[in-house]
Amino acid sequence: MKSLRIAAATTLALAPAAFLAAPAHAADATVSILHAVPGATVDVYANGKPLLTDFKPGTLTDPLMLPEGTYDLKVTQAGAGAGGAAVIEANDLKVPGGANVTVVAHLSEAGKPVLTPFVNDTSTIDAGKARITVRHTAAAPAVDVRANGTAAFKNLTNPNEAKADLPAGTISADVVLAGTDTVAIGPADLDLKEGTNTIVYAWGSAADKNLKLAVQTLSGMHSAPGGVPAGAGGQAAAARETSEVARYAAVIGAAAAAGGLVLVSRRRAVRAR
Amino acid sequence: MNRTVDPGPGRSRARASSPSRGVAAALAAALLAGVGVAWLTRDSDAALPPASESGVTRSAAPTAGDAATHAPQSGSPAGTDGSAGPTPPGVRPATQQVGATAAAPDRLTIRRLGIDMRVVPVGVARDGEMALPETPAQVGWYRYGPRPGDDAGSTVLAAHLDMPGYGIGPIAAVGELRTGDVITVRSGDVSRRYAVTSVTQVRKTTLDLAALFARDGPPLLHVVTCGGDFDREQRRYDANVLVSAEPLR
């Protein structure tokens, strides 16, 4: 059973374009992988098969379509081989069908490398708005995330997330130690594009003074405005009504005139005879 | 003998029914004149194709709102960039991608109708509807949607038909557009020409907004204003006039 699943996973993940052109199976999941462990270039194995090689910190994969199920992921030093020592190992990682998941290799609060799957919110966003998701994946204590100087998300801890739908636009974001003004990361300008989910990861290690932000953007959740209210005066309607009245008058007038003319000329003709 | 006795069936019948024939002729003339005047003064809206053909009513083909439109995407699907043989997924820096975007539109010109209006970027009003410039003298461009020159999707330009204290805006004339008429949209140094493909009036209750504001599909220009009947209490029209145009190469 397991080998079947591996075969299916690798076929789908590594298939030529022609095969992928077929409609995706309903139970497939969209999976991206983010490397957020400072310093180590790694290889990633899924169910014993190589998935990524020379994967560098601060980089993110394009989304992979994977059948739903459970996966055994193993991260090794680059070039260590499938049998090499695991930097991180996570077995029976659940990938729910239809979900959009980002698997993050990062440090725990205590500084130990771990793998955490986050399910991304890809629900429809109201017109004019953008979603921001913040994830604490750093070896650091609880933080507040501030937008334009105001705490937007408070007391966020590793490995948790917070999110909100905000008016689309650029914000200046920074990360402070929870309840303080001590800036740990940033500030950085974030362009929150309408209809997208901008996912911001705080990663690295406070002790090693290499805390950073990583950004992932998911698009396609936009919706249309509720309508186009393109007239409030009524003058155009009034002008049209006026011209309608004039039009009916012209129609009736012309009909009466023509009818009358014919009638009169007929009577004259009869009388003349 | 026959000649003197029988005046011929046609003539005798004609003479017998002379008064009623006169009335019939008069009525026919009245009808003809009435229809003629009605036709000459007909509303140009009457020449519009039925709304169902517009492609922006709910009954139209599911151009938007289908799964593909809203399927969340980011980047290219795995493997599609490698045409043959196994390829690992693409990897890129986890930073915000700064894509080059075309300039925003700033001028709408329709020479045949004498329309030459400033275009300003607009978004969404508090009630969730498209926000339009207050003055009917200006056109709003829905800035979250595609720009002129983008590869896919519909650029939406909309202006008020009328406004208290202003009167009727220049955009009111778009109802007179015919298939093939040229619309010019300027974006900075670049002017792009579009050919009108349809002019339709659609009741707001049946308008397919997802199709009107499509972010995918062929690159199109949608020029929108109001039409139909005006509700004096709500200060709203009950229909939209939609002009659809495609880029001219």
C-alpha cells in the first residue's frame, strides 16, 4: 500500500507536462515547502524518494500537486543521500485532500529544527481587501506583529499563526517582543495585493541574531465588487422620459394627420362623383 | 348587352363599400404614419442585442465563477515548466515578487461620440460596490483588476451617467456605440485602441459581476455606466449599460 502511494506521489510530482494537463484529482492537495532553518543547505526526501536537492535557507518551492494522504518527510544535509543522517524527520505528515498546505522546515522556540505543516486560508476575499497571515517559525519568544506602528497581532508564539483581511495596500510591518517596543525584525514594507493571501514568516534565531522575514504570496482569492452604481442624478432618465412623451405625441399626431387627410380626400372624391 | 347591364363585379363591389373603404384607407394611412414616426424616433436601445447575449448575465457561459477562476494559484504548477522527464519543483527566494506592471490608464477617448475623459484609479466603496469618481466628467478605472495591455482579463472603466448638480455626463453617449467603433485608452505614453464587440443593457439583478470584472480570460475592455429606470427614492438606476471591446492590433 505504502509503495503504491509513493509511486503515485512521485508520478504526480515529477510527471511530464502532458500528464499534468489532465484535470487534477479532486482529492489532491497543493503543497509548498519553505526552508527556514538558518545556515543549512539540505536535500528533502518524501517517502524515501528525493524531492528537493540543494534546498537553501530562505527559499520556497512552487506549489506541488500531491494526492491526499500521509507522507514521511526527511531532511538531510545536501548530498548526504537517502540513507544519510536526518537533520529533521517527520513521519505520517497528514496532507488533507483539496487543502493548500505549506510545510515549513524551521527552528522551534528552543532552537531545534522541526517540520510544521500549515494549512493556508484560500477562501474568497471581499473585493478591495487582502489577507495577511503571520507565522512564528523562529527560535524566539512570543512576539507582536505591528502594522504601521500599531500592534496588529499580539502574543504570537512558535509554531502558531494569526491572520486578518485588511484593505489592500502597502503596510510597514515589524516584529517586536510581545508587549514591548523592542524591535526584533523590520520594519519592512509589505505590498498586500488585493485578493491575495500574503503569508509572512518570522524565522531564524534570536540568540544567533539572524531573525528575518520570509514572504509567500497566494493569489486567486479575489472577488468582484457588488455592483457598479453609475448614476445618481436621474437627469438622463428624466430626459429620456421627456423625449418619450414628445415621441408619443409625434406618433399620435402623425397618425391623426395622415388618417384625417385620407378621410377628407376620400369624402371629397365621393362628393365630386 | 352584357356591357350595359353588368358594370363588372369589381366596380360594383367597390362602389357599394365606398365609405368603409375610405375609413380603412384612412386607418391604414394613420397606422403607416404612426409606425413610420415611431421607427424614425426609435430609442437606440431597441437595437441592442438581448441581454442574454452579452456574456455578463448570470445565464451566460460560466466564464467566471467556475472552479478554475477561483482556484488559488501561486506560481506555476509543479512540473509544467519541464516538458519532458522528471523535474523537481521550482524554487525561488521567499521574498515578495515585484512584477513589472503596465502603466495605469489615464484617458478615455471615443472620437465618434466626442468623448474625451480623464481616467482616475478607483477601488471599492464601503458598501462593497465599485467606487466611482463623484463627477460624471471623469471615468473610474477599477485598479484591482487588469490594466490595459495586461495579458488576460477585463479592464473595467466606469463613469456616472448623471449626478445631482451636474446633469448628464458625457458617458451617456456610449449607448449609441455600434460594433466595430473604436475606443482609445491612453496609459501614460501608450495609447491602445479597442473595437466594440457589443453594447448591452443588463438589469443589475442579473448582472454577472464576476464576468464583468474577470481577471482571467482574453484581454478585454469593459466600459460601464447606468441605464434603465431610475428609482427616485433610492437614487439608483435598475440597469447597467455595458460596452465590451477587444484590443486592436
